[in-house]
Amino acid sequence: MPASHKEKFMTDIKAVLADAEDLLKQAASTTGDRANELREKAMAQLKQAKEKAADVQVIVVEKGKAAARVTDDYVHDHPWQSLGMAAAAGFVVGLLINRK
């Protein structure tokens, strides 16, 4: 997911949640049918935010699985290079941990 899409998604979610929060605050200070209407609108907006988050979760999981497949293919195609990279990464992490 490109950075601009992430920013737009977060902006959309924050706006929906802010609107829902505002509606719930209005409903708390209102009584009767108007309060019920405000609560229903707030719940609808929260449901919308939840659905958007679920959509993004599906995309993230799919991209994660694709990355895992690519990594698995690379490791199978280039085992010695993979082993060398893992050893180098372990060495660097060991140096960093030992430094503290």
C-alpha cells in the first residue's frame, strides 16, 4: 500500500471516528428520538470505519503472503546467498547486542 493511500486511509478513519464521537456526545446531551437517531448515525459510522479497517487488513495479509512466497522462492533458488545474508545479519545483531 503506497504511503499516500495509507495517509488517506488514516485520515478517513480519523474523520469517521471523530464524527461518530461528536454524534455520541450530542446524543448524550439529547433525549428522545433525536438521541436515538444520533446514536444510530454514530453506530453506522463506526461500522463503516470497521469495514474499511477490515478491507485494509485483507490487503495487508495478501501482501504479506506474497512477500513470504517471494522470500521462500528466493531462498530455494539461492540457498548459499541466503545463508550468507542470515549469517551476516546475525553477526551484526550480535555486535549490537554485545555493545550494550
